Amino acid sequence: MHMTPCRFSVAEQPYTYSEIEAIAAYLKSKTRHNPTIGIICGSGLGGLADQVDDAEDFDYSSIPKFPVSTVPGHAGKLVFGKLSGKTVVCMKGRFHFYEGYPMWKVTLPVRVLKLLGVQTLIVTNAAGGLNPAYKPGDVMAIKDHVFLPGMVGFHPLQGHNMHQFGERFTPMSDAYTPKLRDALLKIGKRLVGESMKEGVYCMVSGPTYESPSEASYLRLIGGDAVGMSTAPEVVVARHCGMQIVGISLVTNKVILANDGDGQPAANHAEVLETGKRRAADMEKIVSALVGEI
């Protein structure tokens, strides 16, 4: 019987350390900025990058060996510049497992950011609210995550370990830096009041939104919000020794199994609309946070 070979194998290592160094060297040769803070902008949150002063931007398609973003709401640019007096680089659009990229390609930019000099990573995302107390427009500081694809074998650190970035076995018990999360919560409470929450982010692979029974399972195992990104980037950033702070914008209420029939289905337009409505608040929160790093 003829067997079609798997497109990607565990042993496959498409980016060597020298290739990642070459991507970083290319960017260093094109910008006058030396960032120490990286910001990954989630769906509908690309406006964060528009707040950068003295900006230099690079389309992903212009960067050798860099992936390109295919999702509406993700512009696909690296933006270097100043924010709250600090030198930053923003990913205006990220990559997702559901786009067909393997995890090592989803997380390539984090390793590039590390070689650019980034020490602190701010990850943002749009997420559905699993916690019944959450409302669309709430902002959640991520205190922990449940990385479901990683738990079942789709993990960005599988295969050959790049020891230049970190050790083989990376602990995740302290992935989200407590002092940064505390600063985020303080800033959020000041700027958006009771809309500022703290909780656990669950990552599913997507691109389908969760069924009511799946959502109830995620809630049962401790999830407060759910999305299709972020956890792989956090894993690789932790492997690289970065400090990490995560922020979810709750864009919709997720339908749970006991909510009954006839509930409005989630859709990407709603995600982008909530992001647009809350954009100014997210920009203020992130800008203030950058100022305290």
C-alpha cells in the first residue's frame, strides 16, 4: 500500500541557528534601533504598533526566510521604534498553527527577536471568554496557560534542541513573570477599572471555534479565556530566557454546554470589532506597561 509521507517530521530542522542569526543580522543592517522589548499584536490589535515613534517598518515578505501572515486583522509587519521612551519592536500580525505552519515556524520570530536583543516579550491576543464573569471588552492578565496542542505532541521545542537559546527541558511554572503581571494588573485597574481581570488562557489549534462541550471542558480544567495563539510563542520565549507578560482582550462570550440552543455563534468579524472598540484602552495599557519595564 502506498503511504503519503508526512509533510513535516519530528527530526526535520528547517532553521539552523546560523540561519536565524542571518535573519537577525539582515534586520540589524536595515534599522538603526536596538530593541530590548518585543510586542506581539493579536487579532485587531495591530494599532499598538501604530503608537511607535520614529518608526521603521518591514513587511514580512521582504525579510529573507520569514513567514507571511495570512489572517485578516494581521498586517504582517515588523515595526521598530520608540514607545514610552523604550526601544521596541512590534510584530504587527503573528503566525498561527491553523494557517498550516508547523510550530517551529510559528515561533521563529521569537528567536529572531531574541537575537535582536529583546529581553522582555509582551504577548497580546484576542480571546473568547470562558469565565461566565467575563464580558466582551474585558482585559485579562495571563497568569498561566493550558497549551493543548503542545500537550498532545504539536510542540515548538520538539526535535533538535538549539542549546544556543536554552536547555533541553524548559520549566513553565514561572513562564509569566510575576512582577510584570503585577505591574500590568495595577495599570489595568487604574485605566479600565473592573474590566481588568486575571486568569488562565487556553490555546486550541483552531481554526474552528469551540463546540459548547469543548468549551465546557476547557472551563472545567481551569480556563478563563480561549484562543488560537500565544502559548507556543511563550514557550519559546521562556526557552530563550525572556521575561514574559501576556494580555488577552476578551472579544466574545464563549457558548458553554449548559447555555442552551439559539445562542449567537462566534465570528471573526466580532473579534475584530471588539478589538477596534477597545484599541485605545489596550494601547494605553501596553504603553504604560512598557514605560515601567
